[in-house]
Amino acid sequence: MQDLMPTATSATISTTPTVPPFPPASPTSTASPASPASPAALNSAPSTREYVERFQRDGYVLIEDALPVEFVAAVRHAFMKAMEAKVARLGLAPVKPTDGRDKSNDKVKIDFQPEGGNHDLNRWNMHLPTQSEFLHELLIANPVALPVIKALLGPAPVAFLIASDTPYPGSGFQNIHQDFPRFGLTVNVPLVDFTEDNAPLEIWPGSHVRDGVFHTGKADLSEAEIKALVARVPGKRMLIKAGSMLIRDQRMVHRGTANTGTAPRPCLAIWYKNLDQYRITSLTIPVPHRSVANRLARVALRLRQEGRGTSGAVASKKLVNLGNFFGRVVEETSASDRDYRREIPSDMWARFSPDMKSLLRFASVQGTPGGGRSAIGSAILLAAGAVFSMRAWQLKRRLPGDGSSRT
Ligand SMILES: O=C(O)CCC(=O)C(=O)O
């Protein structure tokens, strides 16, 4: 898809990044994006409709050269600073697996095994801190990607998770999985070129729907269905360039692969949904009070802390997974991950475009009480909190014999 010319050119970050600890990007990705004013560029850029059609057919669509090179360099620089600080703060030492996950993995369905990282084997997940480099219009409300997102999700989507995945050297193959059985979007922004040896994402195009006909309902693939699919259809390794944007259906089957190289492979993951899509049967769950969401975000954090332990090795993979999963539930139901730890400063909020304000309308903003909130939503979330806490209590009673790597 070399025909896409970007429309986003106004990198507003003035930071001059020092040389980041990465191999240089390949020559094709360091070329400056073409001017959006060029008629040739306008003629050759796929339309929103073409992107949407590709997405509906394949379960993903790639927008190449979506971001200016200098902007990506500045984001990468800020990102690695934050990432390395997090790795140092959590103190999990890299591990060599005993189960061969660095070589292959035939398992399917989500069952992450956090070891040497907070996500799975030497792979780290990080929410992006509330900094101007990350809460940037080009990333969250990108002028090429956002029309596609709105065409797929409706006119008022929310960006409820602004996060990242970074497989460090030695990271392993994840189980082949769907992020969710229901329809939602993940926009991946690679901050370095993906190569064969630095843990490229592997996807199974077309696996977002069973019968090839696009819909926005549930598509919960069983273990047997995923196994049959991967036996039939080869996976596609996404050797995508830094600064492209990969929009993928969260129902599409995929996995992170092994990083056999020498450098981490940072990639942003911004999750969008239509608020109506979080339902129990046909009931849309209303967004709970921010104070309730904040309290339960603290519970999720506590579960992860207990799971990680203090020895530099994960004490309980199951508790870390439970904390990660519960954190996602809190963010998804509260329609934002900008909780008490990531409040948006009022001056930053004031500079946001109407699109940004709409996408982040459930975020905590300094000095404001927050958007629409519901007592019913709060009660549902509290009930979920009680269930997760009970499960955590059961797991903790079984520590250290829960199959974890505590030594
Ligand atoms: O970016 C990666 O390495 C894997 C991300 C992923 O698929 C996941 O964690 O669900």
C-alpha cells in the first residue's frame, strides 16, 4: 500500500530527541512524508471508504506513513524514557523460559504467563503517561485514522485505553488469541520498524468473523476453532514501519512473537470502542462514577503488586493476570484509563480539539468533576470488584504453589 500519502504533517513536538537506544529506522521509513497539498498525493491516498472496506474484509487495515518521522522520533524518545523508568521501578529481572516459549508456542486463547515482564515472557505493557507527546492529536485523533474509526464505530467513539506493548529481547510467543470476542478497535503505532527478529505482531487475516461477512456482533472463537483456523490459514507477520498505523479488529486472531534481536520493540496500542458495545445481554452498561472507578483501579493495582512480589521474580502469574484483567475491566466500563494516576492537566485539556475532547470525555481532568456518571454502572462495577477480590483472596491463599515462578 505504498500509494497512501499522509495528510498529517504538523508535528507540534519541539523536543530534539537525543540518539535513542534503537537501531536506526530503515531508509524507506526515514523519508519525509510527502506534502498533503500535492495533487498526486491526494489522488493516490486511499479514501476512508477504501480503508474501511479493507478493514471489513481482512480484520485490519494499515495506514502507511501516517506520522511524520521527527514526531515519531520524539515520541519514541519520550516513550523509552518512561518505559525504562517503569522497568527499573518494578524490578523484574529478564528470564530465560523453561518451557520453550522463546522458540515456539502451539497454545491458543489468552493465558499470558508474566515472567521477566508484567505482561508475559519479557514483554512489558505500559499505559502511556499523561504527557503532551502521548496525548497528542496525531496519535489519538489522527486525521487519517479517525474518520476510519468513526466509520466503523459510529460518530462518538471513546479512546478508553492508551497503552503500549514492548517485547524486550528474549520475549516469547504469546498464545494465539483474540483480544475480545466483541467488536472494538486497537490502533497499533510501531515506534520502530518491525522486523523478522524483533517480535513482529502475527495476525490471521479474516479471522474477525466466522463466515466472511462483516458484522459488529460477538465472534467468540473456541479453542478448537482457533486451532482449526491456524492449521488452515498461515499467519501473517506484520513487518510494518515506524510511524504507520495498524487498525485492527479486536476479534481478529493474533499474537506477539519472539524477540530474538538485541533491542526492545516498542509499539503503542490505543483502544477505541463505541460505548454501546459493552453490554450484558442487550443492556448497555452505563459509565460508573469516577470515584468508584478510581477506587477499583487501586484494587487492580494492588492485585498486580501482590502478584509481582518483591523478589525481582514474579510471585504469582495468576495474580498478575487477574490484576491486569481487572484493570482492563475497570478501564473499559469507566470508558477511560485516565484515572487518578493519569489525570489530564486543565491547560492541556484546554488545548485539545473537539475530537480529542470527545474521545477522552470520560477522562479525569484536573479541576473538573468529570462527565456523565451512573449509580447503576457504579453498582455493576463494584460487584465486579467484589468477584475479582474474592478470586484474588483464593489465589493468595494458594501462594506460592499456584504454578508460578516464585523461587
Ligand atoms: O505487541 C505485542 O507484542 C503483542 C500485543 C498483543 O497482542 C497482546 O498483548 O494482546
